[in-house]
Amino acid sequence: MGEGSVVFKARSALGTYEGAVGRSVVYVPGLHVTEEPLLPVYSLRVSRKLGAVAAQAFATACGVPLPRQPNTCAGTAEFASAWVEPLAWLLLGRKVPIAVAEVAPPPGIYLTELGARFCSLQLSGVRAPRLLAAAMSLDLADGSFAAGSCARTRLAALGGAFLQRLTGDTDYRLLVDVGLGPIVAEWLADAAALLIPGTIKHRDAVFPDGGSLP
Amino acid sequence: MSHRLPKGGRIDRNRPLDFVYDGKRYSGFAGDTLASALLANGVATVGRSFKYHRPRGVMAAGCEEPNAIVQLERGARTEPNLKATQVPLYQGLYAQAVNCWPNARWDVLGFLQWFKPVMPAGFYYKTFMQPSWHWYERAIRAAAGLGTSPLEADPDRYDQCHASCDVLVVGAGPAGLAAALAAGRAGARVILLDDKEEIGGSLLYEPGGEATAWLARAAADLRSLPNVALQTRTTAFGYYDHNHVQALQQLHQDGPVKDRAPRQRLLKIRAAEVVLATGAIERPLVFPNNDRPGVMLVDAARHYLHRYAVVPGRRIVVATTHDSAYQAAIELRQAGVTIEAVVDGRAVAEASVVQQARSLGIPVILGVAPTDVFGAHGVTGVEIHAITPDGSAVQGSGRHFTADSLLMCGGWNPAVHLFSQSGGGLRYDEAALSFVPSRSVQRERSVGAAAGDFGDLKTVLAQAEAAGGAAAAARPPGAAATTTRPALKPLWEVDVSPLGRSTIKSWCDYLSDVTSSDLKLAVRENFRSVEHVKRYTTNGMAADQGKTSNVNAIGIVGRALNVPPGEVGTTKFRPPFDPVSFGAIAGRNVGVFYQPCRRLPTHDRQLELGAVMEDFGRWLRPAYYPKAGEREHEAIAREVCSARTAVSLMDASPLGKILVQGPDAADFLHRMYVNNIRSLKPGFCRYGLMLGEDGIVLDDGIVSRLDERTFLVGTTSGKAERIAEWFEEWLQCEWVELDVIVEPVTTQWATMTLAGPKAREVLQRLGTSIDLSATAFPHMALRSGLLDEVPVRIVRVSFSGELSYEISVPFNYGLALWDALLAAGTESGIAPIGVETLMTLRIEKGFLHVGSDTDGMTLPQDIGFSEIMNKKPDDFVGRRSAHCPEGKRADRRQLVGLEIEGGTALKVGAHIVGNDYSRPPYRSQGWVTSSIFSPTLHRPVAMAMVQSGRERMGQQVRVFDGGTLITATIINPTVYDPSGERIHG
């Protein structure tokens, strides 16, 4: 090491440091939008010559079986795999299996850490689908986008996004580019304030009018 | 005289409202529209026509209204060209008629109507030409046009929402309600739209009985179905591909919006099946002076009677060629109005309705039609004549009625606009004398009047229910049901030429001010296609989109061409069906959301440092960092000095980064770049130039080889996504045999650039696990290591011409890295620099910037890549195109430097001329592409693309800069440290 030892701390797109609780962007009855700071995310790709079967074998050996259907997820709430393309998946969640974090994949399998690339937001509450409908054209009805579904789509005029429907009533995970994280949070807060009468927008977050900040 | 009936209507008489129109105060009731309130107050003249400034009155009751065009409110909230029939009345409403001064009743330009004979359609193509059109342009533009756009920012907010459903039903009249109920009961997710506040359509003004009872039951049933979403005040205006329908919802219509609530919402609906129950629009009759105030469509009169308790007059003549008009006459008679006569252009009408009318004392005269209307600001009389079967008036058969209103019905046009937008094909129905849906191309079906079904209510409901059920089951639409219709007589216009009169006042399109004589003139001038007739006459081109004029125009044109209307055809239907505000289209994508920028990992710190932030490739980046009292060029000069003499720091995170991996990665990149990539060793990097298939320079960047099978490709900031897609296109479509993976990682990594003679010492002070000595870490090398357990990758590459390192860590450590470098560099005199400074540094060094020094014509040989291309034996993308004959021309423009006489920097884009230049026209020899005043060299420095530039080194040229000629000498673009000593330090 050189002259000065540096202690580095990771900071999320919305300014949350490692170890701190994620920021609330919207916190009103029926709608919560909260940051998931520094969420571990990996991209798993496989060579066309090996195919999805080889990727499935590797992932299963790591303890993260891959979904078989397009636009679906597999795994648990703590760590899941999500279909992105025929030969590409995202592996994401807080409890990263050791095999994923530390074991080098065999030739033809490519595992790239992408956690820093994304800003992750969780949306929950009965109003979450309505808020998302302001931004994306996905059909979010239960029959079309049930728990365990995922999709890449456009988020209003802000750019691409990845939406995952988590288990539970109306819980969603929204991944956007880390550089767009702040503006997306502001946009969602603005949309929530427009949607729900009696809310106020405090800087770039929305809370019930007269309510206290959590 | 008030035209409001003492009782009836669906208005709230307990809530009187005051409003101002054209400077005068009036009153109405809650539930009124502006049009109904004006009619109730006896206001006949509500506007002036577009070209001729003829006085006009309310003619219709909905979006088809062509006359009552108003400017609503003032100031920031003023909105032009609204139809008074669609403006709900509210307390304090302020509106004025457009296209007139000082008001509709007394318009100074009213005299223009007398010049109609010399101002027919297209007159402006033949007049106002000499000596120049521009002599007349200003006056004509001032006289033309309708309302005025607001000059202040719109204070209102607009929302947008996506929605999906199994069945979308457009129109909540009887057919739409029946279809929605059937689909809803079958369990489908249904969205039902209607542009009115109340559902029911024509049933709302059925005078009680079975229809009213059915409506009440249907409304209650619909509301009880949780899978049916009813959206009123919502107009579907566009039908696009894949059953995508857009609609505009009015959220607030009670005056100016308070509390920042949205005023309108744009709905973007994707439906599995669509049912169009959009009804039909009544057709006017075309005869002289049919545009007088007081002339109205029959069904509109019915509408005003039942919904607003307003009658259009007290002595009314009803002119028709359709049975539907008789019901209106009967109802008006029952409301106490004197019906002077029902004049029917047909020789035979439905016996029962004629009988019923006569039994109420209403005279019915068959085989006659109106031939003139009297009264400039309200009807005072109507003249009729007998007509022949082809619509010609019979001399000597004239008769006059004293009346204060004339109602007219020339038949019905199914509202096929959305159907046509969906791509569906129309056919002309000879029995109905209208265009009806014939062939669907999307999963859609039309029901009720929209399908041309004007049968009895029971039949219509039954067919609509069947359609709704089929839609819910996602069954394709069946064959259109055929109903036997009584023969209707085509009366496209009343021909008054046998009376020795002209048709220059027989209006067809009221809003565009087009008469039947204009249409016939167009045909005489050999405009045969209906699209050409439309554009020459402007029929159908105004805000009402020809809702009341198109079919009459087709009939008149058909007669002139001697072809049936079906052969003339319709013009292309395009969205929007009804005008949509720009605010709704923009939604919330305004202000900071209009062109959202990505933020640097150091964004907050940049603001603290006082950086001037600007949009560079949709990233918000520091342009420069002014200290107190500094102007821009002073700040940049100071920052340049820091980079040249000490050390500078820049957040370069937006630089594009793409990971390319696989056993064939080297081969792949070798094909994508002009340069030799195969020979690049692990741990080193190389400048790469990429071409398009056309040989034109596409992008450049640093390509780093991490190991045998892994490359990190650098691209221009903001271009990484496009280049990654470009890579994928080649891999998936052309070179499928290559085993390569592409992974965009631009924002996985934050990158800080340390540049300057003291860069190494600062980096050493930071403390990494990497050997930074010059021998261990030469220029164009790459090293990886750790920085306090954080992975770090350092590339020694320079865009400034100084010793320089690009240090990358995961994006979420970017701020920490910035802070650490600033702290480590304090004793070395570190200074943050912005993009403007970087551009200055690279121009001093003569480094190419793709996009500034290149354009859509630049080939690699123009920027000095001939030798590299010629040395590379293998093919690469764009090679063949770069060597096309045009690319081999000796006089191509080439990138050079310019040494400028005098102390002023040239303007970018200034043209190079030879010494023989005296004045334009002159063939340019090239232009300035980059230009600065160099703080390092204390003189102006420029780069330019100059014809045969590299063969003209040392030659003097002149630069045409904003009218001044400046002398310059062509030189090598590298004016600073040409040997490159400082980079290799």
C-alpha cells in the first residue's frame, strides 16, 4: 500500500451508505416506494455454443436454479434468478450464495457483477400497480404479471427499466440505471403526489399531508 | 328573447352560473355547455367564418360543431379554438369568439364575405404573387387564423396512464352499453369510454319509457361489475397498431384548476379486442345561405331540447331527407314550438311518422328542399322550392316561410374515424348513402350506428350484445349483419342553377369556409383525386376534420366527376379524432423530466464545488468550475493551467464501457475496428476507430485487453448502448459462428481521470496495490488491483496531452474515490476540471473528437488513417465502402490544423476559401471544426477539414468568419508537445 491508506465506503444512487437503511421515496397509505441500497446483482450469460442447458447446470450447482419460461423468475425472496434474454439472466438479492460470489464459472459461462450499475426500488401497497401504470405499458393484472414475473420495459421518458414482481400481494422490484436513480425517484414521487390527493411532496419524496417523516 | 323552456332538461336550475362571452354578461345553469347557455340567451351569432368572416351560429351539439369556435379564458390559461359545444359552463367563465374584432356580432372584416366571388378556393395560388408574395404575407397572416396561442407557460399539470384490458368499448350509447355489459358479464376485463359526462348517448333524450328504463338498469348493472371500468369525459382520439388506443380524459372542467391537480389525463390503452360504438354524425344539407345563424342540425336541436331545455327558435322549419327528423319536429311541437313545416326532399317518406306529424298540426311537404335562408344575424325566413329527382330546383315552385330557425338533416354518417385509423377498409353503402366499415384488419368490430346499423333499438342492442360477447371470448368479428333499409335519396346539394342563382354560398365545410362551388372549381381545374380536392379546397382540413362536410363533399365531387361516391372514396383518416392539448401529450415529461439526465457518482460534490453543470450526452456534467468573480473563459484558462503544470481531476464516468468476452472476442473486435486488435496484448490498450457499413466514421475509443478472451471496449460518452446494440446485430445476424458475449458496463464503473505532470505522485499517494513506475506502467497500459479491498482498474491513456490515468472503481465507490483523490492531490495543487476544459486541452493537442471534427461524410482516410487501413490485410466493417471511388478522390477534405493571424479565435463552422476569393458565390474548400483561444500558447488554435489539406501544409488560406476574412496557415494539428514527451513522462 502507498502513503495514505484509504477507507472506502460504498454509496447508493440515492445517497445511502453501506449498512444504512434504504430511503423512503413515497410513504403514504397504500403506497410505499423504498430504495434497496446496494443490492447485489449479477449478469449470467452463456455462450451460444453451450446453450441454456449449460447455464442451468451451472446455476443449479450454485444453488440458484434458472427459470425455464421467458419473463419469469425462480428462487427465493432472498436471492432469485430472472430471465432477461434466451441466453442471459440476472441473479439478484441480498443473500448471495458463495458459489456465485467466489467461484469462477467454467468456460462458456460468464458471470459479471453488476450491482453497482443499478438503482433498486421496492414498490408495495395496493396503489403500486396504479403508480407503475403511470410509467410503463406492462399489463400488471394478476393474470398477466403474477408473482414471479419479470420484464424489461421503458419507464416513461426516463429510459429502460427492469420490473420484477416479488412474492406477496403487490410487491415489485424496479431496477433502473444507477445514473438515473435520483431522477426516477423524483419522478415516482411526483407521480404519487399527483395520484393521491392529500399528499405533499417534500423535496423528492411524498408523504401524507400533515404526516411526519418516517 | 329566452329560448330556455321553463322546465325539463338535465341541468341544475338550483345552481345558476354567470359568464362572459364576447364582452357581454350572460347566465346559465350548471349542466349547460357554453353553446347551450348562449342559445338559451338567444345569442344567434356566436362566431365568424374563417376566410370570409360570415356571421355564424351554433350548428351542432358535440365535437362536430364547425361554427362556435371560442378562445377560452385569458393569460396563461387561455386556450384557443375550443368548440363551445364541448365547453362545460362554470361560474365566471370568460370566452370570446375567434377570428373577429371587436366581436362576432360586429366584425370589422365582415365585408370580406362580399369578395367571395374573387376569393374562391385556391385563390392565393393565383394572386398576391407580384412582385413578391412576401409583400402581402404579413397582412394575410394577420387576417387569417383563428384563435391565439398563449404566450405564458401552461400552469396546469397533465397526467398519463397506461391501461390494459380484454375488451375496450368506445362509446357508451345503447350499442356500447349492451356490448360492455355482455363482455363484462362474460368475465372479461372491460374498459368503457364515453366523451360525455353521462352515459346513455341518444337514450338520454328519449322522452321516458322503455328506453329510459333499460338505460337505468344497464347503468346499474355496469357499475356493479368489478371487472368493468367506466371512464366518462374521455374521448378516444387515436387507434394505432396492435390494438393500441389513446384517449383524452377531462379531469377538471369547473374552471381553473386549483392545488396542482391534473387537468387532463392521456390514457394509453392496449386491448385484446376493441368494440367501436361511436355512433353516427348527422349530415347538413347543402343549399344557398345554409350557414346563417339559426340554421342547425335536427339532432342537435333534439339534443338541446332534452338535455338543456333549450329550443333553437319559436317558429321552426325542418328540412330533411331522412325519417329521423320527424321525431324531432314532433318533440319540439310538443314542447310548444311552432313547426312551420317539415320540408322533405324525398317524394316518399315513412308513412307513420308523416301521419304522426300531421296529426299534431305540422304541415309536411314532400319533394321540396330549402333554396335560401334570410337574416344576417338570425333566421328571419326560409325559401323552399320543389326539386327534381336529381336535386335541381324547379322554377316557379318557390314558397316562403317566416321562421326564426331552420333545422336540417341530410342523412347520417357512421363515425368511422377510429375504425379507419385502425386500418380497416370502408365501403360505400348505396342504401344508407354513407361509408360503413367493411373489412377489419385488427381485432375490432363496430356496432350500432357506427356500423351503419340504423335499425330499431331492440335489434341494435341484440347485435351489440352478440358483438360484446364475441369480443369477450376473443372470437373474431362475424360477418356484418345486413338489415333491410328503406331507400334513401341522395341529395348532396340543392342545385339552384335552374333559378338563375349560383352556388357560391352553398356551404359544404363550414369551418374551412368551403362551398360546393369551390369543390366543383377544383374538379374543373383537373383535381380528380379526393386527396387533391381536399388539399386544394381545404375541405375537411380544419379542427372539425370534416365531420359534417366530408361525405357531402364526396357526393358533390362524385357528381362533378360523374362517378359514384364509392368510387371517389374517402381521404385518409388520421388521429386525433378530436384535438388533443400539447399538455396532455407531454404529460409530466416537462421541466426536469423533459430530457432527464443521468447523474455522476460525484454529482452532489460537483454542486458543492460550484461547478456549472450542463447536459453532455444526457449526462449532467461539470462544464467548468468558476471561482468568485471569474468568467467562463477565465475559469477554463485557470483549469487548463492546472492540468498543464500540476494535476487535474475529472469525473469521466460517462465514458462508454462494454465488456466483450469469449474465445472469438479478439477476432470479432478485429472485424469491428479499423485497427489491428488481434495483436493487442493483455494488459495493454489501443486507440480504436470504428466505421459504419458505409465506411463513415462511427465512433472511437480505447480498447483494453484484460486477458486472452476479455476486452473492455471504450466508446464516446453516451454512445455505449448504441454501440453494444451494433455489436449484437453483427453477432446475431451476420457472424453467428463467433463465440462472443457482449455486456454493457458503463455505469458499473465510475471513472476518474487524473491528468498532469504530478498525476503519478498523487496516484501513489492514494495507495493502490499497483506498481505505478513509468517502466512498469507505460503509456497505453492497463493494470488492475485493489484500493482498500475495492477492485480498481487503471488505464494510462491521455486525451489532454499530459501524463494521465483513468482510474475506475465500482460506481458506488465513485464519490469515495473522488474525495480520496482530491485529498491526496491537495499538496500537488490538484484542481477539478470540466468538459469545456478537457475540450480545450485536446484541441491544443490536436486530438480528434468524433462528432466535432467528423461528420456524416468523414471517411477514415480523411483523418489520417490511410496507412493503418492499408497495413491491415484483414477485412473490417466499412472497409469496402471506405475505398469506393468517392473515397479515393485526391481532393477530399482532410483534418489539419490552422495557425491564425491575429488574436481572435475563429468560429466553428467558418468556411475556408482560397486567395482568389472576392465574394459569394464561391466554392468552399472546407470549414473549421474545432476552435479555441489557447491559454497554454496564448494564441488562437483551430482544427479544420480542408480540401487536400495534408498536401497543402504551410499554405496560406483565408477563413470567411462572419463576413470577415482572416488569414490562416495550414499546419499539423498538434500544436502542443508534438513529440509527445509529456504523455510518455
